[in-house]
Amino acid sequence: MKVLGLEASGTVAGVAVLEDDKILAEYTINHKKTHSKTLMPMIEEIKNRFDIDISTVDAIAVNKGPGSYTGLRIGSATAKGLGMAYDLPIVSVPTMESMAYNLWGAEGYVCPMIDARRNRVYTGIYYFSDGEIITHTDQDVVDVDDLLDSICEMLEDEEKLYDDIIFLGDGVLIYRERIVERLDKKAKFAPAHMNRQKASSVASLGLKYLERGETETASEHRPLYLMLSQAEKERLDEGKSLVEPSDTTHRI
């Protein structure tokens, strides 16, 4: 089976084509250009250079979120457009799970972190057992200090599976000192070639979802944001201000 994997949930733009257990092609860019300028040209480059016919793909796997609002919209719109054009199913892969999958087989807990600003991160906690990725804590947006409190409790639990935890993601750049301060040598950090989102991980997990029949149509697919964007918050606040009673309004 062949899967086209798309990555646009963060600063990385990525495209990969997976056929069974073989990566046919992968293209990754982690630079300043927006995904709207890079993602489709990357798909075209892979399609033309490696003579890959999109119509022969069995499914399109895309990171559904959480992550960058703009990136998720671009990634989802691209997946939906290709899905509709070629009548292909979409496999929605949780961002945190695909990031943790970079470290397949790791001997320890795995904690991806994407900066969500205001001392918060998108995160989740995972581990591997018998070749499968297991969710210990579902992906969510949490306060960094609350996350570290939870991890400390987890690693102190007598029934814990591992004694340490591996961190990856752009949140590490911001909070590494705090992580080390709280966890000391129990904290490990993924190397550069594993510490960001990868389209090949999206495609690999997408294949597993596809084999289990966990797909959706292009029209059904929606990104998962977990938080309102700043623009949406401002619109919501404006809407509230229009209906809130003034000081002179009679209140029941």
C-alpha cells in the first residue's frame, strides 16, 4: 500500500511517499517561507522527480493537529484538495503521536512539545511496547509547570515503566533549562534529526491507521486546533461586548 504523508503543523514543511515498509521519497524544509509557498511545490517536485502518480496512492496522511493554526489550515486544505481531486481517503494523524513516532522503539517515555505561547505547550506522553506506540497521556494544551509536575509524579510512581523521559519539539528550545532544573538526568533530549515533525512519520503512522480502516473522506476531514486562534478570540470578545448589558440596562 502507498501513502502520501503531509506535514505542516509547525515550522517544518514536509512531504513523504511510503510504499509498504519503504520510503520512496521525503522532502523536508524548516525555514522562514510559509507553507503556502512550499508545500504544493514540494509535492510537485517529488511527483515529477520520482515519477510518482498521485492517483496510485491509497491514502493521504496528514497531521491533523494540534499545532500552528496557519500550518494546520494549509496542511488540511492541501490534503482535502488532493483527496477530492483524486478521490482518495484521508488519514488524520494526531501531531503529538506522529512526533513521538520519530523515536520508535525508545527505552523511555517520550514527550513531544510544541510551543503554544503564554507558558503553554501542546504535548502528550507516549511509550513503545511490542513495536507499537502506546498513549500514556492524551495530547492536550497545558501549562508547562503543570506538565513538569505531572511528569515528576509519573517518574516517582512505583509502578512506572521507565525512569526517564525523552523530550522533542520546538518547545524544548524555550523550556529546556526549566526541564533540566526539574528533572535533572531523568530528562533526555532527541537529537536534531529526530526532534521536529517528519512527514515520513506521518506516512508510517498513516499506513497503520489505513490498515485498521481508520480513514475519512476529504469532505469530512477537519484539523484539530485545541485552542482558539487570537483572531477568533478577538471576534468572540467583540461579539460578547455587543450583547453585554450596559450599566443603565435593567437586569433581571
